Amino acid sequence: MPVQAGLLRALTQSLMSVVTKSLASILMAATLATVAACEPAVEEYDPANEAKADDQAELYCTEETECTHLPQPTANSCIFYVGFDGSGLYSPDENSSIGKIYKMIPGPKAQGANGLRAGLVSATTTRAYIEGVPGIVFGDSAERVDRGLGAVCQHLDKRTEPCDIVLMGYSRGSVIANHVARALNEDGCPGDGSHKGTEIAFLGSFDPVATSMGWRWEDRAGNVKNWTTTVPSNVKRFQQVFKSQILDPRWGLEAILATSPHNESAVESACTTALGRDEHPDGDLWHHGEIGHFSLPRKTMLCALEQHGISVD
């Protein structure tokens, strides 16, 4: 009897050891899988690979870049450009299409304040740049609306003859640029509501993303205005370039970022261009970073400006 009990005890201990080791292996494998799943997916886009067709041409409009819409040329006595970069990994300062167009425009740039670009605008300022947010969390959206709106309002106050106002945005910067136009249309400038309804000569959008915009924006009366992709009626010319697929599952774990084509119903001259495999230099699906950095989307936007008689160089 004692021998049987001892054998049973030894067998039980051996079995428990095997089960414990198996459970430990399963838990370790599950943990590793979870950690791997939580890591952002490695993307194929390389920001350093921007040299693809970066050559400049006298005319930007080609069969590849033209869009079928009716241009509405402007008098174009001058231009005031405000570019809003995106957020996250693919929005390095002034290296995106937004930043490169900003650098193409001649004339004085807005002077930064407190280390931030696009602070003070003089009577001769022709361009301002609102830098991107470099990483997660994608906050500061409302603050970037304030700076962009402030730059436009300073321009309107200081210019005796205001220029064609051109707003451009990449990724979340597209939604911010659109919101600046909306704020000017609905509420006017901060403080006194001056310049309400001022025309935006051109709004350009590179692959807009409306998710994870961060803090909401409040108007002069303190009313919260949610982010929207509806283009307001004070925008006269609109051009959008975006990936042919709408959903952009870059990060995995169901954290899907979605491009949001704007509503063009209120715009006199509007055009949207979806870039597919046929337009990609390598025949691939376009990546969000490529839309914001490669030369073809930029030339499409410059072509639209050219068709409207707006010269940036």
C-alpha cells in the first residue's frame, strides 16, 4: 500500500511538471505573438526614396497630371500660401510635397514664434508653413488651426490688396487646412470676426486623413466645431489627390486610418484624382507616404494651380 501511494505520488508530480512546462510554453508563445502583433507593421515606403521623377518642368500639366474640370483663372496679382503638413512618421519638416511647394514660392516667409513656424506675417509675406506633428498621439490639430487662421488673418489685415489665398494640406493637415477655410467662412478672424467669408482661391489636399485628429477646435464664441471634410463655399478651386483604395490599414490591430474624399458640392471648380497602380512608378499600390512625398502627386497639384493661373515660381 505505501509503495502504491509512493508510485501514485511520483506519477502525479511528473504529470504536474509536464503540464506546468506545457502551460509555460503556451503562455510564452502567446506573449510573443501579442508583442509582435502590437508592433506597427513594417511599411515598404522609404522617405529617402524621394528622387523618383523629382525633375522640374516648365509646364506641370501633362496627360498624366491633367484632370478633367473647368479651370477658373484668377487675376493672381500675388499669392499667399499656407501649407499644413501631416502627422506621424511621414511628415518630416519641409520634406513633404507641402513643404517643397512652400519652398518653391518666392518672397518672404512668415517668421516663426517660440520655435514654431508660421507665426508673424508682414505686409510682404508670401508663404507660411505649419509643421507636422512627428508622432503619436496626433494632437495639436486645434492649435494648428489657430496658427493657420492667424497667418491668413494677419495677411488680410496687413495687405492693402490681398493676394490669392492658397491653402494646402497633407494627411491630417488636409483636414486642418479645410477647417481654416471653414472657420474663416463661418466665423471670420479671431477677436472681431473680420474678413468673414473671405475667398480661398485654391484648396489642395494630399491624401486626407480625418481620424485621430486630437483636440477639437472652438470658435470665437467658445462653440466646439467638430472636424469635417466638407469643403466650405468660400473655397473657389479645389484639387485632391489620394490613394485609389480608401482604407489604409497601416498599423494593424484594427487601428485603421481612412482617407476621406471631400464633398465638392460647394466649390466652383473641383477635381479629385485617385492614383492607382497605373500611375505608380513601380506599378504598386500607392502608399500614404508616397502620396505626400512623391513628385507625381505634387505635379498634379502644381498642374491644377497652373490651370487656374496661379503661379508659385
